[in-house]
Amino acid sequence: MTWTPKPAYHLAEKTISAEDIADLTTWLGTDPWLTQGELVDKFERAFAEKVGAKHAIFVNSGSSANLLAWFLPIAVDREAVAENRRVVVPAVSWATSVMPAIQFGYEPVLCEADPETWGLDVADLRRICEKQAPSIVLLVHVLGVPCKMKEIDELRKEFGFLLIEDS
């Protein structure tokens, strides 16, 4: 048996250019409103248009985004969520990805991690869907490594769960 190295995933690297820092410094010098100001509104509209959505809402952190993502199914159809509170959460993620589900009264079921992507293991997700019929599946692209989206989307279509992505 020979060992084949897996692709390297860089966990930390320089992502902000000197030009970005200069632009930010200039903008901060205008004494801007730091939250939900004109620039955020403009960005939300441009983002929604780019992805073909009616609206886009940006928040202060990924934690707040996860809280909103778990609340949205309740806000849209409280009765449907009340009928099936079982949800799949990844074994590898963050407390801020999973805790909102618990806060809103969902019943989390852990899904094994894929050894290549650290995301949801497709075979385990299938097993969970067949046995527990979850209403929602949380997908986390751990450290930006993309999950096996084609296979997961096929399961979504087959089993009809709502997919929440934390990326």
C-alpha cells in the first residue's frame, strides 16, 4: 500500500492587500457610521442583484448569521418546523453553528465528517436521512474547504430537507 498525500489547505495566509488597507484607512478617516450605514445598504442591494435574490441582509458576524439562518424556517413556516424538529448538524463545526439550533428547540443529530473535506460525510448523511428524516441539514464548509455539494444536493432533492450553509 502506498501513501498518497492529500491536498494542502492553508489555514492562515495574508488576505488583505496594502491597497485594501489604504482604502480602509481613508474610509475610516471620514468618521463613518460603522453599522448598517449607506455603504452596507448599497452592498446588500448589489449582492442581492448579483445572486438573483430579492433581498440580502448582512450582519456583524458569522454567529449572528447562523442565528438568523436557524430562525428563518420558524419565521417562514412555524407549523412545518413544529412537525419535524430533527435537524442534522456536522460533527466538525463551531458552537456558533449548532447552538442556535438548540436555542430554537431543534433536535440536532450529528453527522460524521468527510475525511477529505471535513464537511458532512455523504454516506452518513444518507443513513441519517433514511432513518430519521430530518427537516433541515446544516452544512459547514470547514475552514473554507468546499463540501461535496453535488452529492449533498442530490440527497437534498431526494429527501426534501432544507439546506442551511455556513460558509
